Amino acid sequence: MGDHRHSKEVRGSVPAENDRFDRRRIPVDGYWDQQTHALSKARQRQESWMRKRRQNGADAGSWKRVTLTLPRAEAQEKAREFLARYPKAAYWSEVESWRELPDGRIEFTLRRLPSAD
């Protein structure tokens, strides 16, 4: 009869039937200040981590890229040489982009992982 642990009643209000939010558990003084401070600290830690990654070059990505502009026949040959030298199975190598310029030359980007560098 006197067990108040499971009571949903809050002084001065009428509890909803399915109200799972127990207002008595939230400290009134300083709660939002604590939450704001915790969020601020989390942001600072994340920004510090990102700053370190950028300084170490990790943000640039782990891919090694080279962009070339050559006549079509030379571009095809260069792409074949690249793929033969850096097999897809070991380096995940690929021709990332390939476009023809107005003058007929090909601009292309070759990409690979630096696995054995």
C-alpha cells in the first residue's frame, strides 16, 4: 500500500496512463548545464581527433591517385600498364575517371591503394 517505487504520479500533475517518463528522476538544478557541458566535451574530443587525422594525412584518404592527360592511344596504353603493374586483387586499382577533352585528348585518373609502398 505504501510502495511508491512504481508510482508514476508527480506532484501537481496528473500522470498519463502510458507515461514512461518519470519526472522525479530529473534533477531540476543544473541538469541542462551538465548536458550542455557533456555535449561540448564530446564535440571537443571529436574535433581534436579530426584535427590529428588531418595533420597525419589520413583525411586525404588512403588512395594513391594520379591524373593524366594524354592522346587516346597513349592513355589506353598507360591505363593497361598501370593495371598490369598494380593488380586489382592486391591494390583495388581502377581507372577512376575517363573523359575526352574538346581537343581529342583524354583526361583520366588512376587510383590504387598504397598496399606495398
